[in-house]
Amino acid sequence: FIFHSLQAKMSRPVQARRLEGIDKNIWVEFVKLAATYSKVNLGQGFPDFPAPDFLREALTRALSGGNHMLHQYTRAFGHPPLVKVLAQFFEKLLGRDLDPMTNVMVTVGAYQALFCCFQALVDEGDEVIIIEPFFDCYEPMVKMAGGTPVFVPLRPNPPKDGKLMSSADWQLDPAELASKFSERTKAIVLNSPNNPLGKVFSRGELGLIAELCVKHDVLCISDEVYEWLVYDGKQHIRIASLQGMWERTVIIGSAGKTFSATGWKVGWAVGPDRLLQHLRTVHQNSVYHCATIAQEAVAQGFQRELMLYGKPESYFVQLPKELQQKRDWLVQSLDGVGMKPIIPEGTYFLVADISPFKSDVPDVPNSDEPYDSRFAKWMVKNKGLAAIPLSAFYSEAHKNNYTNFIRFCFAKEEATLKAASDILQKWKQEKTS
């Protein structure tokens, strides 16, 4: 009898409603596939080359130096040396005075900064505009906060002259974007440079977004983790520097992407105190604190970069040069085998059109799974090359319109990119023989 009553008590749902429909995650599946089958993994966005020497030396110093307090809690909202140097850096970039204690908050990677934004600023029923393709955590994070995501896609305009497409050829339709703003709109999420496309939004495009934000009194969550990784002399423009935008923007950054150390999980949010005070409330009631030693080392990395700002030996100058060469190399090898790459203006990523290779992977009529997802799974199992389907970066409503593309990461050692190229070359030969 006791056993039965216990069993009966366990029958009500245990899962919180806010988790419904967001439990599936593309990364769990594709990371597992890559670990099982891939000889070459160009799927996930992390470098397989080392972080810079000066950063690793800073970590070693912090770890083994005389300051044993670096092994204890530091200030919850950011280690003082790190928030100070970030404030100095962003003063330079934004052209305004910043208070390190109120205008900067350190988070467990940019991921937690995003989570704090949605939890702190989005209420039940608020609408949040998300530009597609988008980094895939935006949608579930908005939903967990009780908000409603509203999607607006970048639309490709292929060049007429048969040249390769660039990420700049993917653009917002101004009328379509304007139509998404209403009195229910609380925020827009901007990701420039954009993952997965590598698009760097131009001043004109940012001006259009800024104008709509000001007109409708909407916040901007600006994910700028790839801010230093722009190519071909392009310039990353910070939307917070545009008229009327500082007061309504939270800028999100990442030491992982900035210093090629994604496993350190040190990120930050920069913005006005009227917004950041609410992020601090979420932060103190969730993770509370980030690893002191990692923050100390990142602070030293930024101090070095502040001294070398704009000089050729600056890591922020060297890294994009190296990555641009890797990008060009991958573009060439994809183009050489007939997969049409879209040349990215920034980030670690490029998207390629797989149409010429579709004949190898039969279509399954009436399948729920987008074609690019089946293609990417087939490719990792049969060719040993891992990539991510582009449809993973779209909402349910739009993902079937973009199923001819996959995303590759080129922030890899030359040997890794060469091995990927060899797989593609062999595959092409098999197709033509």
C-alpha cells in the first residue's frame, strides 16, 4: 500500500513548462557524431591551435605566483583588474567615459551574458526580434524568459557576374524589418560579425536598426564576440556608438574568441548601469562568480593589447591576418571541388552551397529532417568530414528555405585544413571517375 501511494505521488510532470520544446540541441547530436566518425572536424567553432604565449604565461604566473588570493573569490561582478582594463578599452572603442564598476560585468563566457540579458530584460509576452540565420541559443533563451521570438531573415542577393557570393550579399529587407517592430517589441538581438554567415553589418544597416530601436523604444542585445575577427580591411562598427543607442544597448564580448581560448569561459557585458544593474541581479542569483585565475590572466592579456593597440605586433592585428589566410585557403579548396563557398567578412566560419554534391545523398521525400542535416550526417559518416547544417541556425518556420548550405569552421591548424581539403579532393575524383 505504501509503495502504491508513493508511486501515485510521482505521476505529476517534473519538467518546468518553460523547458517545453527547447530540449533538443543540434550540438549534442553533431558533437557526438563528430567524435564517433570524423577524421577532420570543421564543425564546432573553436580553434585547434594554441592560445597566444603571452596569455598562457599570464595564466601560469597567476597560478604559481605569490598572490594566493587569486585562488579565492574575487568581486562577484568582475575581478577589479579585468573590469578596469575592459572599461579603458571600451572607452577607446566607444569614445565615452565608462565606470568599470557599473558599466562592465564579467560573465561565464558570452553565453552567460546572453542568458542574463534575456532573463533580466524580457518579460512574459515580450517580443524579441532575431535576425536569421542566428546563433542557435537565442531562440530557446528568449522562450525560457517567457518571451516570443520574432524572426526576420537576411536574404541572399547572388552577384550577377558569376563571382562567388560574399556574406555582404545577404541583406535585410528594410520594409520587412520595420514591419516586425510593434509596441510588444522589447529587444532586438544583433550579432555582428554574424555566426554562421560571417556577415559584418555595414554602418548603413546598423543605422537602419538603430533608427527603428529609437523610434519604438526597443533595447538592443549586441553579440559582438567576433569583434576583432574581420577581414579584407572591413571595419567592425559598434551599434552602441550610434546616435541614441548607448542607453539602450548591452554589448556582449568573449575572451574565448578574442584570445583563442574558448575553454576559459570568460565573457562580459558592457552597457549603461540602468540595464546592467538588472543583469547583475540575474548573475548574482545564478552563477554568482567566474573563475578568478582566468579573469586575472585575461586582464593581463588586455593590458598588453591596450599598450600595443593598433600596432602590428598586437594580437588583435595578427590574429585576423592569420585567419584571413586560412579562410582564403578553405574558400579555394571548396571552390576547387565545386562546393560554392560564401566568402565571410568576419568570424571563424564560412557557409558553402552543397547543391553540386546533392546527387551523392539521396533526398527522402516527406522527411521532417532538413536536407542539409541529412547531408552533414552522411558526410561525417561516409567521408569523415564534420560540418554543421545551416538550417540549425533558422527557426522552424524558415529552416526549409535554407537547406542547401553547411557551415565550416576555418579557425584550425593548417594541417587540419589540408586534411579537409584532401577529403574533398578525393571525393571530387570519385564523383568524376
